[in-house]
Amino acid sequence: MRTPGRLVETLRGEEEGHARPLPGLVIAAVGVVLLGIGASGDTGWLAIVGGVVAAVGFLAWEVLRHTSIDYDVYRRLEELERRK
């Protein structure tokens, strides 16, 4: 059984975990909840803020995913192509 410290290290360092882009998804989830509350409560400003926060969260998720996962995959593919 893995210790909690080793588990966190595994989640942060390996591709199977995909934990690095998680903050972007959390921001997007908060924005979606705010959007729903604003829309159901007929509070226009809260719905607008929720939509903007959700959009920023989804963009942050995509940027974090690309830089943390895709760059590493591309780097390893480049190394494999150089070895041939």
C-alpha cells in the first residue's frame, strides 16, 4: 500500500493522475454553479459573473492540461524520433 505522500507524488508526476489541470476544472465548476444560481434567482449580474468565471476556468484547464501533459508527450516523441 502506498503512503499518502507517495500517492500525491504519483498523482502529480505521472500521466495516469492528470491532477495538474484540476484547479482549472474547480474554477470552472464554481463558475457553472454561480451561473445556475444567478439564472434561477433572476440575478443577472451573478449569471454574468458565473459565465465569465466558468469560461476562465475552462480556458485555464485547457492551458494547464496542454502544458503539463501534452508538452511531456511531445518531448518524449521528439526524443524517440531522434534515436531512429
